[in-house]
Amino acid sequence: MNVYEGKNIRNVGIVGHGGSGKTSLVSAILFDTGATNRLGRVDEGNAPTDYDEDEIERKITISAKLAFCEWNKTKINILDTPGFGNFIQEARGALRVADAAIVVVDAVSGVMVQTEKAWAYAEEFHLPRLVVVNRMDRDTASFERSLESIQQALGRMCVPIQVPLGEEKAFRGVADLIQMKAYVYQTDGSGKPSESDIPAGTASAQEYRDKLVEAVAESDETLMEKFFDSGSLTNEEVITGLKKQVAEGKIYPVLYTSATGNIGLQPLLNTIVNLLPDATARGTIAGKDTHDKEVQRKIADSEPFSAFVFKTFSDPFTGRVSLFRVYSGTLTTELQPYNVNKGATERLGSIVLLQGKTQVAVPKIHAGDIAAAAKLKETQTGDTLCDKAHQISYAPVKWIEPVISFAIEPKSRGDEEKISTAIHKLMDEDLGLRYNREPQTKEFLLAGQGQMHVEMAVARLKKRYGVEVLLHPPKVPYRETIKGKADVQGKHKKQSGGHGQYGDCKIRMEPLPRGSDFEFVNEIFGGAIPKNFIPAVEKGIQESRQKGVLAGFPTVDFRVVLYDGSYHDVDSSEMAFKIAGSLAFKKGIKEARPILLEPVMNVEVQGPEDFAGDLMGDLNSRRGRVQGMEVRGHTTIIRAQVPLAEMLNYASDLTSKTGARGSYTMEFSHYDEVPSHLAEKVIANAKAAATGEEVEEE
């Protein structure tokens, strides 16, 4: 394998909605460039970048994969990413190290929810983009309809640089609008085109050539003047202007392919090499020095070594593998890189390029290239490796919080310790997972980006580590509070021979605004209670409020004012006043009109506009309060506040209602009062659970 310098490298992320043919496109690229000796197919389970057992079984991409090929003396690093909502965050992580994005759109369905999400990720990283309309050979595939969908959802500066020759089963190639040449393909999947003049019947070719030239001219003053003077631009001027405007994000070229038919791949490869920026084009990369000040590091071999680790995965043969992009300097196996985040020096066994699961060893990596190394002891995703004498750290990608949680318990009692160890290994490679213990409910929660995400994590626990767990819907962390005021006395007096116990306190209780938790105010004067016993009163209240009087949930958002009391010179103690405080709390809470609170979530739902009414109605039926609605292209975005208790099964319901075309995010907003008729059920269930019974839902 040749070792390439950054100026001859293109790093591209392949992104788009699930099912648009991204992995098939990667397979065709690898086959046509000679990187693989057969055209891998997802349906047959032999696509080079979908090699995980779960991916082969479900026929979807689950995690980002790295592959590479060589074309016209240029190395192209390809990041194949998932497009389904549960795993779309992997695309964001991959685009962090890409220099351009190829957004794949289905010629039948057009732009869909995750297409727009992937586009937004590319916007976040300011990446140049190509749009590839794939599956042009499918029934009901349409050039006009797909282009209308793209321009409406992604912008008018998505401009075709090709038009397809035919549609559906008649799709046989593309007409290049720059060179005005046709490339017609065999139907045997060989991917070999023949070049010719554009057929006379291709009426739209000149029309779209004119639109392309006009778009290029509009984005550059010099070319605009030339366009007005002569009425056109030369091919060289179009290419030069297009390359500049693609790099600046002013134009997004649109191309047409059939990955499974192996049609249109060579023009796409030429476009990647000729129009997309090389790995050093951005000039510098921002990082922070040892004093946490921002610095710029030049992307060049002459700079000190630095690299960003963007992904980690577990290989059954080589163990943990770290994928990284070298931003500056060169990396050889003799170098011992320093992990800035962990403060540790790592030892490199070998440097490898990844062709899916196949590893190709190389002696050296230049600035701008992407590679991998196995068995780095301390290094995790998001870490920076560098020259210890010239330290720099790069910002990791911040993953969105999980949208669904499940309570987990081991199938076998002896597996408690194994579960924690195994899940943390999974979390090393899947940053979308979270694992924690809910202190109130005492449950261990496994959270992810959707039900499928969590279920697949559980399946991997069993396959890789032999740990079996049971999933349950999590308990809702309710709270209790008060609506009224109370003025009560808590008195603890006990005489049982020798020293007795005596503590006496008087408190006022009053509600506080939501989110205030608890406030203790000491208004004792004149020594009614000695100062050394006052903290004991607060401690008694603090401990008692953890188990409220209604249903045993923590009591929050109230103030206690300790204003009077009495003590005994001999029998008073900290314990006596702690018990007195507890008694006062329990008495006062009953008089202060206790109520139940529930967590309310900020929910954002995305789905096709056709489903907007159904989605709004469904949120209303879940006691949701719709805050607003926005339309982007054919996608409707609904923002609402919904009680968590109503969202526990929302992921599967949304999938069912929208045919898996909807997605949502959810984060905690605030606590609010539970309606009385529902509060009664919650309280009854909580009391029944304490006695081992279950109250039936109506």
C-alpha cells in the first residue's frame, strides 16, 4: 500500500437517511477502484463495511466504519455511517474528522428526516458537500421529483452537475454537464462506462448546463462579469469556479448513481478528487494548549505530531482498536505518543489502515491521513495523542443525551459485577449509551438513542461477554411537595432509667417555587435550643424527607423555619433532637396539603409532514403541551412538554405511527403536579409495591 501525503488525500463521510444505499455506494466505489475483488452486497451479507453480525442480520449499518481506495493517484478515506435514527449520532462523530460529506438521497423517497439531520451535522462542521441521488434504477425513481425535494429541503444551491440518462429500469448512465459528454454503462454490474456525445433526446441537458453555469457565475464577481460579457463560461472556468465555491459551501453539486447496478461511480470518484478539498486545504486546526488557551496548529508534516481519536471498537483478534486522524506531523511505529487527556504515554505496536474489518499495516502516516492502532491501554474516544514536548488537545464531539432508558437486572445473581464491567467496555466504543444507578428508585438504568439501540447493546453483552440481563421499563422518579403551610411541634421524650431522651422543636413549613429543593432557616433566639443541637434537627428533617408520606418519594420544594423549642440539661442529645425534627416533619407535611410531582420532559419530534396531525394528537393524548411547530422541507418538527410517565413507550409507538420515518429527542425540563386522579393510582401502586402486590391499571 502506498503512503500518501495530505495534499493527495480526500477524507469523506458518507451520510444520509437509512436505506438510501450508502453502504452499497461504498461497496461499489471499493470494487470499481480495485480495493476489493467483488461487488459486495448488503442483501447478501458481504458488504465490506457492514461486517458486524447484527448489521448482517438486520441489513443496516450500526456504527461508522473506515475504508479506503486509490483513484487517479489520490487516496480516498471513506467513512461509512449509519442513517437510522437510533445510530445517526455515529455520523456526527465521523464527520468530526472528515473534510467533506457526501449526502446520499434516495431517488424514490427524496430527502427524509435523517437526511436533514445529517446535513445539519455537516453544517455544524462547515463541511463542503456533494449530494448523490442513488437508486435511480428503482421503480418510481424520479430525477425531477428528487431534485425538487433536495432543493426545497436543503437549498437552491444544490445544483446538478449531471443529469441521468433514463429513470427506473431504463437508467443506464449520466450526462456530464461540464464536459457535455454521456457515460453509458453495461447492465452486467461491471461498472465500465463508454463515453459518447449526449444523446439527442436528452432535452434537459442544455437547460441544466445553463443553470449550472449561471450558479457558478452568481457566486463569483469576476466570473459574473465574464458571464455578462460573453453569455457563458468555458469548461475550465466552470471547473475552477465550482471547486472554489464547493470549498466555500456556496454550491453543492448533485450527482446520480445506482450503487447496486454499479452505474455512475467513475464520475463520482472524479468529482471527489477534482472538486473536494484535500486533507490539508483548511490550513490549520484549532486546539488548546496546556494553559487551556486556544491555539492553531498547521496541518503539515513539518509540525509536531498530533492526532484525534474519533472512534474505538473491539476486535475479536486484536482487542481494542483506536481510530484516529493525524492533524499534524507524521506518525511512525517508533514514536510513543502522549495522551494529553489521560496524562499517559502510549506504545504503538503497529499502524494499520482499515478496509472494513481488514487491517493493512503501514510504516508511516502523514498529516491529514486517517489510520488505526490496536491495544492502546489508556486511550479512549475523544482523546488527543501528541508529541509530549508540544502538547495540544482537540475538542471531543459532544453526544446528545439518550432518549430512552430501561431498568436492567442480571438473569443470574452472580452477574452483578460482570454487568458493570461489560457495559463500560461497550460504552468505550458506543458513546450514545449511558449506564447509571437511579438513587431514588435504586434501579440500574441502561439508556440509549432508542429501543433498538438498547436491545442491541443487551444482545452484545450476551454475545461478547456471556452476560444475560432482563430489561424493564424504568420507574418514574416522582417527587412529593406541599401546597399549603403548617405550624407544628415535634417532641421526643423517653424515660427508661438512667439518662432519658428529650428533644423538642417547633417548625413552620411553607412551599417554595419548583426547583428550589429544600431550605432550612434557623430563627432560634434566647437559647430555646442550644446551637449544637440545631444541626441535628435539620438532619432529622433531611433524612425523613427522602421518604415522603404520600408514596415514599423524596419531598422537595419547601422551607422549614425552626423558631422555638425546649431542651433538658441532662436528657437532651443530638439523637433526641434528630428524632424530634423527623417527627415534626412527618406531622407538618400531612397538614400542609401534600401533593405528588412528576418529571416533565422537553420533547422534539420530527416526522414527515403528512403525519403532523397524528403526531400532534398523540402528544396531546399523552398530556403533552405543544409549544410550537416548524416545517422544514417535507419534515414537520413539533416541540412539546410531556410528562415522562407518558413517554416510556413512545419510541416504539412513534416508529409504528410513522413507519420508522419519525424520530425524537427528549431532555428533562421541570417537575409539575400530577393530576389528582392519576396521583391516586401512583400512590396506590407505590403502597402495593411495598407489600408485594400490584394495582391493576384501568
